[in-house]
Amino acid sequence: MSHVPGYSSARPFPTHQQAVSSPYGTPSHPLTPKPRRRGLLGAFALMWVPGLAIGAFAIFGEHVTAPDPDVALQSGIGFAHYDGTDLALVPYDRNGSGGLIASIRHDVFEVRIAAVDLATGDTAWDVQLSDALAWKTAVVAAGEHYAYLASDDGLMILDLADGDTVTEAGEVPGLEGSQSVSGAAYGFDPALGAVVALDVDGGVHTIALDALEATPADADTTATWSGMLFPEGPVPDIGGMTSTEALLADGEATVRIAPLADNALGGGLVLDGPEGERALGTRVFYGAGIVLDQTALVSQFTVEIDVDELIEEFMEGAAAAGQDLWTGTGTTAAGAASGHVLVEHQPEPAVEAYALHVVDLATGQVTASIDTGSRLGRALTGPTGHTVVIAAPEGSYWLGDLVIVAPEGSIERVEIGRD
């Protein structure tokens, strides 16, 4: 090229060194891209994760919205002391699944027993006894290691450490072949420190506390328990009892509910003791009754009734005669041993609601109170002075709560079997 004045001579562009790559190669060296393979985990996630998420959401929703199981405490509660802890042994019925998760852990129908720490209200253990629809049991006695339960299938023995069954119902050694299947065939003799069992042939046997074998009873024990146990019949079912008058711990002083005036709906507590009568506080109660202590099993009471006298009393006053009829099952106020009286009443006149008040016998002050969904069930007092009462939660007629009244008058409400 000739030189043009004012212009520099043309020079070639520098060689481009950057290589250009392509998944398809170059025209002279074509490539075929390898197909991408989706990982197994990714495919699994794409296919199953949405379904699993929907299923988990459905299970969670069903668990949250499912109704709670129906829980009803049986009246055969007993007491035990194990490893420094005072326990209430509480048999109960649990019906219904309470949700899909709960249905995996529970049968639809269960009879269970829970050991409740009386000091804290915590559950030490809770075990299943039967999957029968209607099956009754009651704690007869407990030693240092074992608890003895009467049931519709015979006597059974549990380990107090964890509730495990040591001896199945109907398999107590010494009663083989003559084991009674009656729930009313068992009692406890405190003088002997032994469980008393009646076999189907009328023979009386004893099982010392913490023993696992029955032996024939001696003549004196047989005579003492004659007519008190039955080879046929269900486990005693003890309902709640109240009265307008009850004995205190000394067996002489009484506390009663006295109407404020003739035909008045409300009444107040009056204590009649060695120093005479005195009003016990100023609280007014409506539809009230003093809760009676029913610690002993009904089958262990001996009731002597003069039929002619009872008929005459009924002619004069049915209410008074009816009260006299029950004097054989105890008329001591629940909680009296610790200086309290328990009053069941209606918070307002003529309403379908109930409450429980604990009243100090020394001061007349209400130390604690709770609302309940219906009338109270059985009340009984343990060796440490704790009184337990079967009660219904608010808004429910099922007697599914255990109310613990401590010796100082406080109340602990325990929900059992709701998980």
C-alpha cells in the first residue's frame, strides 16, 4: 500500500487469543451435549414431598381438632407411700381416641390407673389395666412395694415403682382353682396388715402386705370377716355423699348448715362443740351440703338396721330417716382430720352450677375454692391428711378430675388421662 500523507500506514489487527467454547463444539469439531440426569433425591422430593406435606398437615389438623377422650374416674381410689412419696392410686376409664396420634398410643376403650403425687399433683406413672368397655377395679391396700387391686376378673398385684403388673387378675398363688372373680370378695384387715380374700367356695384367705401368695385364714379372721365379703358381685362403686350435719374428728363435735331464716334458701355453718355453738364464719351457702368422708370401702362396713323403727321414722320424716339409714357408712366430715370442712354448694340460688369450698374449722375462713361441673364424687382422706375428691371439670358432667385438699387447706386440681 502506498503511503498517503497525513495517515499512518495500515497495520493488521492483533491476533485474538481468547478461545470461545460451546457445548456444541466448533464446525470442525462438533459436540453433542450430554443430557442432564435428575438425581434420585430430587425426583423423590418432587414426587413425594408435596404429598407428605399435605398428609402431615392433615394429621396435625386432625390431632388439633379431634375431641378429647372421655375420662371418668372410678371410685376405687387408694393411697400408697413409695420411696418417700405419698401417692393417690386413681383408677379411671378412658374412652375415645383423642386424635390419630393418641389412637396409636391408646386403645379406644381403656381402664387405667394413675399414681398421683399428693404433694405436687404430678403423675408418677399411668398404666393400662384392661381394654374392656366396662371393667371395674378398686385399690384394696398397698404395702411398701406392691398395691393390691380388686377387679371384675379377680385380685391383681401391681408394682408401686412403675405400675407394672406383678400378678395378673385371677392368678394369685394360693388361690389357684378357687380364685373368686367377684370384685366384692376382697377387703383389708388393718389389724393383720393383710388383704383378705374370699374364694368361690366361701373359704377365707389372707395375703400379707408385700407378699405375693395367699394363705388360708385362721378361725378368728374367718369369723371376723364372715358376711362382709361376697363371692359374687361387682367392685363397690362409692358415690359422693353430703349431709347438712356431720361429725368432726373427735367423733363428738358436729358442724351443720343452719338456714338463715325459716324457708330461706341460704344457710351458714354452725359448729357445735364442747364450748357450745358458734357460727363458723359469715359465708352464706345455697343448696349446700357438707362433704362426707368415705375412706373405707362400703363392703367393709357393718350396718345394723331395725326395720320396724326405720319404717316408723320414714312415716314421721323421710328425709331424716334416709339420713339415719346411712349412718353405718360414716358421717364424719371430709377434711375434719386436718381441721377443715368441705362444703359443696351452688354459687347462686337455684342455678345448675356447683362449687367446692374449704373452710377452716378454727377461724371459719374459706381457705380455697373451685368451681365444678356437677355434684362431687367420692371423698376420702389419706394417712398424711390429704383429702382427695372426685370432681367434674367446669362445663362437663364427667367426673374426670382429682381434687387434692392439702392439710393446710389449699386445693390442687389434677387432670388425669387427657394425653
